[in-house]
Amino acid sequence: MSEIRKLAAILAADVVGYSRLAGSDEDRTLARLRALRSDLIDPTIAIHAGRVVKRTGDGALVEFRSVVDAVRCAIEVQNGMVERNVGLPPERRIEFRIGIHLGDVVEESDGDLMGDGVNIATRLEGIAEPNGICLSGAAYEQVRDKLKEEFVDL
């Protein structure tokens, strides 16, 4: 089994309240997620040179060579989601939580990523606010002087 160890910017994203959304109207939720992927998420990932490592029903793990690209991608996706949710009742809004970490990962021969870099990004996603982006200290150090965004220390 061939594996490669490398440093990567990892973005983990997940839909807030997916079970609730799918439970109330699964067909509509899945159709909206497919449309969001094709119209917003996948093109934004491509623009920022990301690679989708894996998708779950309501989330994704994406690798970037640059933390700046990962954060820009996350900001654009979150801003796009806010625009798409305008006028929808709160119970029908699709909102993401996003975590980003710069860390060591192991790439398996099938392209899957494993290791602390992935685990930390996933944990950060879990603590992000709805429509929020949570960066690790390592990721923040790479972007703090390169982006004009305002960051809040948790």
C-alpha cells in the first residue's frame, strides 16, 4: 500500500441540522444540495484549486495547497449560502459549518486523506457557528496578514 505524507490545508464542511431538513422534506433537501454543489460549491472549490477528497450525504472534506485559498473558498461559499437563504423560513435554510486546519496528513493510494490534519479540521467544523468558519491556530497564522477579513479568537 502506497502512502504519501504531506502538509495540506484541510477544509471540513457539514450541513447544520441535516437530519431535521431531510426528515421534513428529503426530496427537496437533496435537490437543493445537488443544485448548491453544481452551482456554488464545486465551482468555488475549483476556482481555488481545491480537491474534494470525500463527500458525505451532507458534508465534504476538501484539500488545498494553500490555507489562503481554503479560507477564500470557505468565505465565498458561506457568503453564497447567505444569499441563497434570503427569504427562506429558518427551518428551510441550508447552512454550513466549516473548519479549516493546516496540518500533516497521509494520502492513501486511493487519494483518501487521513491523520491529525483531517481530524482537527473535522473537530473545528463541529464547533463552528452555523454559517461560520473556524480556523485552527496554524491556519490563522498563515492568513492573518494576507486577508482583510476580521477574525474572532475563540
